[in-house]
Amino acid sequence: MSDMLSQEEIDALLGGGGPSNSSATLEALTDQEADAIGEIGNISMGTAATTLFTLLNKKVTITTPRVSETTMAQLSTEFEDPSVLINITYKVGIEGVNFLILHEKDVKIITDLMMGGDGTNISSELNDLHLSAISEAMNQMIGSSSTSLSEMLGKKIDISPPEAYHDKIADLDYTQFGVTKEDQVVKIAFRMTVGDLIDSEIMQVLPLQVAKQMVSTIINGKSSAPEPTVAPKAETKSNAQVPEEDRVVSKSEPPKNQYYIDEEETKSRVSNEKVNAVPLQFENFDSNSSQMYYNNDIELIRDVPLEITVELGKTGKKINEILDFGVGTVIELDRLVGEPLDVLANGKRIAKGEVVVVDENYGIRITDIIIPRRVTD
């Protein structure tokens, strides 16, 4: 019985030794393949930056990517603090997982901007609300980049809904994605800036076999593209009837087996053609451009909940005055009796109102809506 193969040996012979075997047999990326991956990432993230600008209404810049090979274990040393990993799986056209890794602080700024803030409310801990918002943002970004990738590769690309995970990169279980920490992956690092709030790095991580799928489509497509051919100019009937030795060649006649353009004939043909020219009409974007963007984009975040706060008033005190506080101390606020109170959504003032009582609970009746002035460059 000792001569029989074990199940592990049978799996190894059949190539069924687990998810890491497929990438272990793959060769490293060549320089040409690395350049192709960089080209894909550059075009895809360029489109994604435009989408993120639309969501945040802030200038977004994503620089040229840096491509390198590593493992998930080595990658975890670059993200020692808790980060956000977003898994978006390619389902059609390309098959495999696709990770996006962002720093925790960057996620807080992006989600605060999406929820109507100014990007400075980042003191609270990340929760399901933040993860839901960043998943939607990444879904829009990768969706637009997949469209560009589809046009580049010449075939349909479809992705799965994103899944966000908040933890240390080293503590995540990658086996659920079919990847182990020892598998070779391709790291595509981008520098991302959002206004003056973010100047950081966003990272796209592809298993080696997924990267090979992408570059093979591009490289094979370029190598198999047929070269354009030019049909030779047909002989005129008169020349075809005259034997070659009796034919008189003038100085204006082109040499044999060469192609030429008859300029006189072309000018005559163009001059006889009738051209209907119509002035180009441009749409006016001055009056309703901001409203147009608002109406198009609000559907993306309509279901995102916001925290509503009513501000009764505020004042300033010195430290020695605060130390004297005790039970019964009265603190005078800066708001007069009967003056409207401020209504804030995620810390941003949106309305004014007056206090009412609803079923033994305090409430506020909206008396004025604050419409912010849009500053144009």
C-alpha cells in the first residue's frame, strides 16, 4: 500500500493543488507586459478620476501608475495601519479578482464629501455607512474604467458589485477570493490628489493570471492586426492594348509598380462637389450647468443617510471659567430668545427653524432653507 499515491500527490499531478498553483507556474511579467499593464491602468484610472470628480465636485488627479510584482504578504507591510480593501471581481471578458486598497483617512475624506461635508469631518470611526458610500464610489469608478478597458481590449467587460473590508491588510483572509498570501500579484500604484484634502496613494492589485489575461489580449490583438494594403492603379484601356515595346513613356507617366495621385484630377473632382456648410450650434451651459450636474448625480447617493443636528447656540469660555462650572451653573449662549435655530446635516448648515413640541418630544419647524452660493473659478 505504500506505493500508492496520496491525495495531495494526485492533486499536484492533475494541477489541482489549490489557488496558488496557477500563479506559481506563471512566469514573471516581461517589460512589454508591464508596459501594457501600465497603459491599461493609465487609461482606466483617467476615466475613473473623471467619475470621482463628478461625485465629489473636487478636482481629482491620478498620476501615471507604477507597476511592480509582489505578494500579498509583502504588500501587507506597506499598510501596517487598518485600511480599506475593496474587492471587485471581473466576471465577463476577464475572469478573476481585482483589489483596490485605500488608506483609512482617505476613505473618511471621500465619504464625508459624498455626504455633503467639506472633507474635514474625519474624527469618527469608520462604520457601515462609510463602507457603503466608498463601495458605491468605487463601483462608479471601476464601472467607468471597465468601459474604457472594454473599448481597449475589444470585448465586453463585466464586473461584480464591490465588497469593502476594513481591517489590517495582513489580517484579511484572502482564500475567500481564491488567492493566498504567497501568490504573485501585480501592484499598480497611483498617486491620487483630491483638491487640497488628499495627496496619497491608491493601489490596484491584480493576481498574476488576471494581469496575464489583460496583456495577452492587447499584445495578441496588436500582433494579429493586418497591415493596410493599397490596390494598384488599374491600367487604362488604351495602354493595355498597346504592346509594351511600342509604348511611349512620357515624363509625366509614373514608373511601373508605383502608386501616385493625380493632383489635377483630384482638384477638379473636389471643385465640382457641392458642400452644404451649416454653422455649429453650441449648447449654453452658463445658466444651468450646476443644476444639470446636481440632477444627474444625486441619484447615486440618494439612499445615503445623513446626521441631522439642531444647534441651539454657542459661546466661548476660558479654561478657568470652565473649571468653575458646577450643578446649577447657567451658560449664556450667543443666540437671542425667539431667534431661529440652525439645522445642520453632517455639520453643514442647511436650514433655519423654530422649536415646537410634537407628542412630548422636541421638534423643529423649518422656516428658511439656506441655498449655498456656488463659487466659480
